Amino acid sequence: MINFRSEKGGALVLTFITTLILSMLGMAILPLTVLEYRSSHNFADFEKSYFIAEAGMEEAIAELSEDWSYSGTTGQNLDKGIYDIAIDGSGDLKTITATGKIGNTQRTIEAQVERTASYYNLSEMKDYAIFAQGDLNIEELGYIYGGIIGVHGDLHFESAEQDGGAQLMVEGEIIPKHDLSHKKNKNFNETNFPPVTDRELMDLSAFDVDSYISWLKANYSDKVTEYDKLVSGGNKKTIAEGDYPNTPDSILIIQNYDTVELDGKDTFNGLIIAHKAEKLSIGNKATINGMLIFTGKELEITTIHITGQSINVNGNIICTNSTQQKGNWKVQLHHDPEKLSYLDDYLPENYEIIEESERDVKLLKWKEVQ
């Protein structure tokens, strides 16, 4: 039998071998660790680049909502990455391509968007005998037959002794200037003015009359006669029945004058628009067959001035602002659907609002592209 004096040499060899094996294992695992780190880092960049592209897409939609002519941008910095926006298309349909980049990674999102249109049902105007978007102040109420009295603001009656068959539709407060027991208001009640309960009050608060006039002139130029202070000068414009074709489907536009006057004893047919006038004056014994639309000058209150007692309106009166009537208001207002039917083409159910601020951007499709 052989006896070893010491086992130290064997232990050293064993330690050396173990260290060598562990080193070899470490060297073998190191590339895997680096690869895993790189994969994890690349995955983070991959996800982040999508979110960056998504942010670019949201910016593009917001920009197009403000300005439909927006054409995109490049090199926008976001969270250590950048995004590019490209926009193609024309009309009311466009394609947005948003690319998010971080490091050597990029992802791209593509979306189709549409600029939606807003519409007014202008045919509703024909349902009203008289309408005011703001307050309506009437000193002497004459006969109103048929149709609706529609008022978004307060409806002030100084007299309601003579009434007709109109229905009453008021969003604001009804304020007879005299007590109901007063003889001037003795007929002001729900029997003579039945309320309208099965429909909403027409709202023209966002109705752009300038755009509407442009639409009429573009589509019905052969029917339009226009008088404009900016062209002819003067503060007052008096219109006689021979100053335009004066047929049931005529369109008469008078705008930018301080005072517009419809001459007494004359007959006026069709659609009449008194725009941006402080005062509208209707002469004694005048007759209006059709629709009269008038607006205030900027934000001022429009005044109707009726100079006589023998005035006939066979159609209706529409005001896109507050209205304060001055003078004797013993007028016969006959809501006549037949007279108003000649204006059907000018008062469509789907009149498109062409103001850019009234149009929304709608997202149609959204997908990631390679």
C-alpha cells in the first residue's frame, strides 16, 4: 500500500478544474445574456416606436381638424424618438401616414380620415309664421293666421288684443307688457295661442347668412337680384316692386345698408333677404308674398318698422337675431304654405354648412403597415 503524505495537491487540481469549467460555462452563457439584453432593449424600442407613431397620428388628426390643408411634418422629437407625418388625398377624404422611430427601430401607422359635413334643415323655416333667434318685441300684434310663433329669447307683447290662429313656441319667457287683465292683452291665452308640444324649436344660432347668400348666388344666379351698399354706396336703400323680377321664385338680396325700406303700396314676391341692416321698414299697404329673412348688423338688434296699418304678409318673417318691432303692428300675417312652396329649392332639408369651423374630422380606418 502506498501512503500520500499530503492531499493538498489533489485539492488544488480539483479547484483548478472546477474554475475552468465554470469559466467555460460563463463564456458560453455570456453571448446568450447579451442577446437577451439586446432583445429586451429592441423589444422596448419596438413598442415605444409604435406609441410615438400613434402620437404623430393623433397630432395629425388634431391639425386637420383645425386646418384641412395641413400637409404633415417631419423630425418631431418625442421621448428620445422622432415621428414623421405624411398626408395624401384631396377633397373630403385623406390618408395619414405616421412613422415613429427610436434607435434603429421604426413602426408606421396608416389611417383614413374624412371631413364630415354639418347640415341644416332649412325647410323648417317654412313652418313658422314669425321666428326670432333672440328676443321678439312686438308693440302691436296684428292678425297671425297659421304657422308658429317661434322665439328663442323672451317674447314681449305690448298688445295682444287682435290675434290669429298661430301656435306659440317660446324657449325664453313670455312677458306681456300690460297685465293680462288689461284690455290690450285680454285675448292672450293658450286658446288663441296654443303651445307646440311635439317638436323642437328651430335653432339658427350657427346659421351663417353670408355663406347662405354665397350658396344662393352660386346655384341660382339667374334668380338673384342683389343690392349692396359696398358696391353702390348710401346708407338707405328703398326697394320698389319693379326693382327686381318679382316672381314667386325670385331672390332679392339687400345687404350692408343701415336702413332697408320696402316701398308702400307695392307687392314683393319670392325670397327677400335684408342682411346686415340695422332697420327694416315696410311701407303702408305693402304686400309680401313669400319669405322675408333679416339679420342684425353685426350684433346690433334689428328693428322692423311698419309705417301703416294695412300691410299683408302672405308667407312668413324669419329673423336670425333679436327683433324689436317699432310702429303700428296691425299687420295681417297669413302663413301661406303655397306661397312658400315656390322657395323649396332655396330651403333644402340638407343644406350643408360650408364654414370650416363647423366641420369635424372622422376616423375611418387605422392599421399598422410594414
